[in-house]
Amino acid sequence: MDKHPSPIETVAIALGDRSYDIHIGSGLLSSPASWTGLPKAQAAMIVTNDTVAPLYEAALRTALAPHYKQIHTVVLPDGEAHKDWQTLNLIFDALLANGCDRKTVLFALGGGVVGDMTGFAAASYMRGVPFVQVPTTLLSQVDSSVGGKTAINHPLGKNMIGAFYQPVRVVCDLDTLKTLPERELSAGLAEVIKYGPIADMDFLAWIELNIGALMARETPALAHAVKRSCEIKAWVVGQDERESGLRAILNFGHTFGHAIEAGLGFGVWLHGEAVGCGMVMAAELSQRLGKVDAAFVTRFKALIERAGLPLRGPVLSSADNALDYIEHMRLDKKAVGGDIQFVVIDGPGQAAVQGAPDATVREVIDACCA
């Protein structure tokens, strides 16, 4: 483990009166600067899960104590399988039971599931209360905590019920990644890798050169990966907050990936694992549509494999696997009138959203599934 703490980096999300900063560095949970200048309130509520709470809830509570007279905590069950109405209601139950008013500040301490649900609760409770993202997984630091997408899953589709609602700050303490299981680290790397082919080939080359350092959790490498990922996402979100156009490119690999998650049952594969495999499928589709050459796909698959991510998709149906994938993808939020829209690589470092013939999509699924 690298012994030298990284300097604190700040990435700004420019959204007018909804603008906010992302703080990235080591030791940020205990740094007073992380928590100054937030909205004033009598009460704060920490929303976390039963995996993260024993590790970091006490540290966050101590850090917030000078700023709030009352600090409440609600502990959710861990995992994508619990990203539903029943678990969301635990947050509302705690807010109401503690008499929390519309100035109460929510703190999302955990990974993407905690962040998405806390944000949705914040958007909904008394029609909107402020919240702060405190992501503790690589995936949430580089993707889900940034940009204001909040949601829960429906049995038929992922993130189908939610709202766009921006946090007032994001605090990425790189030290929390030290306790991340290996599988979760690899899942997070999928969302880091994603930014290269859609926006920055130099970053993709950097990841290829530094994948060993990232897998070894070396702080300088993680700091750069988180910062550059957030910079690219900030650039995209600043132009298209509500995904009416450009922002959809951030879903590279997600159309296939969400089908894997919903088809297997949420939580069987981690989100990042499904996205990693989904990106391989999307790269294959891009090649078949004449957008990139075979050498690019081979290079990309090699990086996915080095990151410890699955290269082959699961079989969702023994009767007609491709049809099962396609039916799930028709429920994707990018679909228009039932026509599936894919994020494809429109040449290295660029992406586009477009349809594809069902026959071509079938070929990709058949070629990429176990």
C-alpha cells in the first residue's frame, strides 16, 4: 500500500445553482474541510448499510458532530437485491420517526446502491432535502455518486423508478477503498475503463499501463483514476444533466449489462461485472457495425480480462438466449418506442447512440455468451 497520502483534488460539477464540488483524496472522512460549508440544519441522517456501517459510520458521525445537534443513522441491508421500495421505505420511516424537517441533511455512506437510494429519498422527502454523497466503493466514486441520477430497481428493469437530484457535495475518501473486496474493486474498474473508449483514448492507454497499480490499490493511481473519471463525467453532465442526448454515452455497456442483471436476478452479478461484460458485447457490436476494427476489440477485451472482469455473458434462457436478452433490453430507458438504442464506439475515443438490426444483435449475443 502506498504510504504517501494523495493531495486533495477538487472537480467541479457546473450546473448553475445546482453546482457542487467533488473532493478526492486520502483521509477525507476525518478532515474538517470535507464537512464545512454544507447547508445548516439541526439534524443529519447517515444512510449506510450493514457492511459499511461497522467500518466507517463512527468516523463520519464524529466528523459531523461539530455541525449538527442531532445525528441519526439508518442501516440498510447490503446489496443490489435490496434496492427496492421496501428498503427505500426504511429511510422514510427513520426520517419520520425522528421528526426530521425539510432542512435535514442526508449523508449517503456506502456504494452505488446506498447512494442511489439516499438520493431518491432526499429528492422525495418533503419534496426535497439536501444530501451529500460519501461513496466508499470505486464504482460509486467514479460514477454513481456523480451527476444526480437516483433510483430504485423494479423486478422488470434496473433503475426504472427514480429522479434526477443533485447532491450538494461528493466526498471521495480513497482510504475507504482499502477495505473493498477484490470482486468489488474489479467491478469499479469497469466504470473507470468505460471512460476511455467513449471520451479519452489517452486515459485508456494510461489505464492499460497502470492496471497493475490499480489492482494493487496504489493511492496515486487510484487518485488519478477517480479524478479523471470524475472530470469526464463532469464534462458530460455539465452539458446534458437530464440525459436528453450526450449523457447517454455514459451508458456504454449498460444496455447489455442491465439485461444481464435483470435476467439473472439483481445481485447475482455485480453491476460492474455486468457492465464489463456488456462493454465487450458493445465493442463487438461496434465492430460488426463497421465502427471499429478487430484489433481495437481485441485490445479492449484484453484490458477487461486484466481487470478481473468476465468476458462472456451468462445464458439467461436455454430456449432462446438472444431473445431473452433482447426482451430485457427493450425495457432499457434509452429504448424509443420499443426500439433498443445502443451506445457504440464511433471510432476510438468517441461514442454514439443508435439502433442496430436484431439479427446483428443476436449474432453478438450468441458470440459473446457462455
